[in-house]
Amino acid sequence: MVPGNDTQVSEFVLLGLSEEPEVYPLIFGLFLSMYLITVFGNLLLILAVSSDSHLHTPMYFFLANLSFVDICLTSTTIPKMLWNIQVQGKTITYAGCISQIFFFDVFGFLEDLLLTVMAYDRLVAICHPLHYTVIMNRQLCGLLVLVSWIISVLNSLLQSLMLLWLSFCTGMEIPHFFCELNQVVGHACSDAFVNDMVMYFGIVVLGCPPVAGVLYSYSKIVSSICGISSAQGKYKAFSTCASHLSLVSLFYCTVLGVYISSAANQSSHASAVASVMYTVVTPMLNPFIYSLRNRDIKRSLKRIIGVPMMYVPMVLELKKCP
């Protein structure tokens, strides 16, 4: 059995967010601004965590990894879209499309897993505070991140390799601003039944457990907080997970909104516009959510901005949480 892509397709056409040339400058300026804010905001957050020894704790270790993933996620799609607008073109090579699908799925699913890991971290911190430093040790934190990477890469590799068995028509148009797995499979010229089954199987087997993990963690957190007698104790316990809860709500609500809107409108263009929320807006807002509500992050950022940095550690060192 040989791969079914016997049409030797060299490139695809990305229709983008709009087919009206007069709005291209507006789209270019808007997305360039959001991309720069996302990159510099998350880089600044990584710098704040890595340069402040007080932030070398499991929670901030996971946060720094999440910021890195957000940078990679947006860098997978936005630069290509900006380049196409700049050169007034809409094409992407076949290899470039497959690569974009692979990396987008890796970082998209990795963000989902990291949010689940961060929910578990908050569960241990609130429900088992006396055993927190023992449970969330360096080895476990590193292992959780490593396993998340391995699962994400293997899943994305399988999905991408399955695309090589499909045939595509010459001049195929993708009604999106990047190569999304569902859109590419849906526009294949050959039978994509196996690809659909593998894709849905991945969503059920690998997508549902993280959601269930987050829901379980916060159900236990809420139960534990309700058991605290003093109002001050409840507020202090809730404040430790408020930022992460905001991130989780923003991520899952935007992803859910994309699929609901695309299912309701049956429009690929509407789905492309809605997907901007979780591909661009969510990674851009993540550093703001943590920095605006976190005094430790704000203190570290003020020190970085106000005092020249002579040396920045490149390796995050986990330290016992106070």
C-alpha cells in the first residue's frame, strides 16, 4: 500500500479571513499588533519567572512553560498569514501545510494538557497544603511537562502522517487563514473516513480526559474552600487559583464557542473568524491575566523594567513553595 497522494499537489490556497482587498491593511495591522503583544508579553513573563528566585515554584514553572507554548502556537499561524497579506498572495506549499498542521496541533493540545497539569497543581496546593512540597517535587513537575510533550507530539505526528495517504485536487482552496486539520481533511478528494475516525478518536481519548481532570480538580477545590470557616481564609484560598481559573475559562469557552458557531452557521468563514479567539486572542491575554492579578509577578516585572538585567538564568529551578 502506497500513500494516496498521487496528484503531486504542490500548494494549497488559503482564503483567509476576508476576500476584500481593501480590508487587508486593517487585518495586517491588527494581527501584527496582537502577535507582537503576544510574543513580548509572554517573553516578559518567562523572563520574570526565570530571573526571580522567589518565583521558582511549581506554579510559575508551569506558567513559564505555558507562555512558551503560547508563543509557539501563534508563531505557527500568524507570520504566514501576515506574509501572504504583505506579498498579496494566498498560497501555502503542501509541505508547509502539513508542517503547520503538525506544529499547531502539538502546541494546541500541549496547552490543553498544561492547563490540566496546572489545575492539579492548584488542587494539591489547596487540598493538601502540608504535603504540597513533597508531592509537587522537581521530578514530578518535570515528568508532567515531559509526558505532556510526548503525548502531544505523538498525537500530532499520527494525525499529520495520516494526511499523506489522502489525495488532494490541484488548486484546492482552504476557507481559513491557516491549515487546520479538520478543514484540510474535509476538502480531500479521496475517501477520508479513516482520517475522520482517527481524528475523532483522538478528540475523545486525548481531549476529554484533560477536561474531566480540570472539572474534577476544581470540584475538589471548591469543596475544600467551602470547608474553610473564615471568610479571609476562603478568599486567600480562592485567590491562589483565580488566575488559572480565568485562563481555563477563557481557553475552553473560546474553543467551545468556535465549534458551536461553526456548527450553527455551517460556514467555514465564520469558523475561521471565530478561531481567532483561541489561536490569537487567548495567548495574547494569558500574560495579562497573571500579571494583573499577581503581586509576585508585578513585583518581578517592575524590577526587570526598572533595573537593567546583567544576567538571566536560562534554566528554571524549582524551589519549595512557601
